[in-house]
Amino acid sequence: MGLIDIFGGFMMMHLEQIIAISSPIVTLVVCLINNWAIIKKSENKQDRLIDIIEIKIDNLSKQVEKHNTVIERTYELEKQVAILKSNKNKED
């Protein structure tokens, strides 16, 4: 048994240990990178969804304001009609 055989066997044993240790580490790193990418993609979707919701809320607020203005004007008109009717009834 020569020096090369001993050294070769020694290196082979270390190579097997390196592979046994590095394989789970590489798997963990790949999983972490994948999870990070999924989280970023999800955050981007959430940001876009929040933007859409904000736009819809703004549009609804404008519609509610228009509606409230119409209601206020209608209320004022109804008061004026009631006054006119009351004055007409007094004249009759």
C-alpha cells in the first residue's frame, strides 16, 4: 500500500463527508432563496392590490360626495316647496 493509496483513501473519506454535509446546506440555501422570492412576489401583489383598493375607495368617496350634494339640494328644494305650498294655502 503506497502513499498515494493512503492519501487517495483519506481524500475519498473527506469527500464523502463534505458531500454529506454540503448537500443539506445547499438544499437549505435553495429553500431560503425560493422562500424569499415567493415573499417578494406576494408583497408586490399586495402592493398592487392596495393601490387598486385605494383607487376604488377614492372613486366611491367622490360618488358619495356627489350623492350627498344631491340630497342636500333636494332637501332645500323640498323646504322651499313646503313654504310655497304653505303660502298658497294661506292665500286661498
